[in-house]
Amino acid sequence: MAKMPNVTLNRKQLSRREKETRLNQRLIIGTAAVLALVVIVLGWGVVDQFVLRPRRPVVVVAGEKVHLDQYQKLVRYRRWDYRNYINYLESQRMQAAAGGEDSAFLVQYLEQQIQQLQMQMANIPSQVVEERIDDLIVRHEAGQRGLAVTDEEVQERIEEQFGYLRNPPTPADADEAGAEAVDTPPMTYEQYVELSQGWFTAMSEASGFTQQDFEQLIEGALLREKLEEQLKADVPTTSEQVHARHILVETQQEAEEVLARLNAGEPFEALAIEMSLDDSNKDEGGDLGWFPRGYMVPEFEEATFALEPGEISDVVETMFGYHIIKVEDRDPNRVMDEYALEQAQYEAIESWFSAQREVLPIERHWDMSMVPEDRAPVPAAW
């Protein structure tokens, strides 16, 4: 091998060599920095997309969060569930349409239901936000009251939703209840498993909503039922009530004429039968029965509860027309009938939720960018 000659560099060559070396080092360091930045950006994008973004809170209630991934899964599930129901109604509509004119009313009714569901689907993203807020309110209050739902209760409710009853009614039970016996044999447990697993699989594939997510949804619904039962129990079963009659007419002039005839001594009941437009009670002399506050429109209620037994009101205008009202009797503590009690309980529950939304700290971080893309419809696999 030839021996490399010793080369002595002059000062100018040495200076050039040092500059080239420093330049190469800078290029290497710069390239490494750019590559490191690219890796960091890409890595951050992956972390943000798959770790941080899904954990972003959509809403926070009393410190408890609904994360973005939970919200989006529920939106996708609601859309899928709505579409399944619309498809079912469409099949019912087609069957009814084959019945000709005899089924025209049913066809029209089904078409209206389908249109309503289609319009409601547009509101699913915002409805889910409010639904999750209510769920966190319920869970917060359930913790305060010591309410809980067992796994067994969740499982039994799911079974019922698929039509499986652990203890199906016998013909003797039907006779005792006064109901007709059903010839269709009850669903077996094996049939329930096959049906439910097919449904859960289709649900998960279409929306990403898992069986565990569905079980948590059922648990929340059962917790709400238990809470509402306690809230209902706090509603008094008696209230101030009046027994009243009324005559409803279309114009102020007609009402003045009715009032003049009453003042002239004509019986209220007879004038109600002759003049009232309220077909639900005119034949009973305008008898509205007993009712509490909150039962009638505000103008009617205010006028009625201002009267004493035997008194007749002046003309009262409401959205329905013009009324003349007579109070037959009043009771400061009368037991409410079933409908009135249900109405009072419903209002108590709504008022409670409204109050909780004011009392509890609620943070809303939702915006339209959080709404998941609407996937193409996937038919159910059962």
C-alpha cells in the first residue's frame, strides 16, 4: 500500500478547513433540531388526537366531567337508535299502506311520527349535552341521599327492554288481572341472549357505544327513577281546590249577553248547555269539577280562585275565548285526584331540576366542533 504523504496546510487552508467544519456542525445540529421538532409536532398531534382531545370536558357539574369521547359515543348511539326506530316505522307504514283506504289514517299518523323523529335528529347533539347535565345532577343527588342501583337491577331492566321476563305471567295471572290470555309463548333466555347480543354488536359497530356504555345509561335511568320517586313522595296529596263551572263563548259581546241573562236570573247550567262552546262539559252545565291551582291557564285560575262559593265572575278572556265562571264550592285541603296529583308531581320534579341547575356549579365547554361526523346509516343486525 502506498504511504500517504505528509501534507502541511498553510494558515489560509487551516482557516478554511475550520470554517467548513463549523458549517457542517451547524447543518447537522440544525437538521437534528428540525427533525426533533417534526417528531415533537407529530407526537403532540397523536397525543392530542388520541389522548388529550378525547379527555376534554364537554360539561362539568359539581366537579364531575363528561369527556368528549363519552359525549361523541352517545351522540352516535342516539343517531343510530333513532334511525332504527324510523326504519321500523317505515316498515309499519308500508304494511299499512298496503291496506288501502281503510288504513289511510294509520299511514298519515306514521308519516307524521317519522317526520317528527327526522326533525328531532338534528337536535340530538345539543339534547345529549342537556341529558348528560341532568345525569350528573341525578348522580350528585343520589350520592347525597344514599341512592344506588345494583348490577342485578340493571340486568333485569335490560332484559325487560328486549322482551324477556324472568317470571312471565301465567294464564291464571291474566285471568286475575282481567286481561286476555296471550297465545304467543314467552321469550326464552336463550332467545334473549341471541337477540341482545346481536343488538349490542350492531350498536357497537355502528356507533362505538359498547354494552358497558349502555349498562351505564340504564343505571343512570334507574337512579333517576329512584330519585323521582322520593321527590314525588314529598309532594302533598291535598291542596286548596275549587269546584267550578264555566260558559265559553267566542266574543266579548256574547259574553256580556250571557252575563246579562245570568244577572236577570236565568240558570247558569241552562245557559251553559245553550251557549257554551266547550263540548267537553257544556252538556253537564259547564261543570269543570274540582281542580287545584296550576290546573288551568293563569287568567282563568286567577279569576276562579278569587271567587267565593255561589259567586259569578265578570267576563274573563283567555287564549280559548271569553268565559263566565261560577264557583260552586271550595275546599282548602281537598285530596287531589290522580291526574291532578300526577301534574303536581311532574311540576315538582321539573322545579327541582331547574333549582339544581341554578345551585350546582355547571361549566359548559360544548361547541359545534365537538359534534361527531354523522356516519352513514347502518341497519340493525337482528
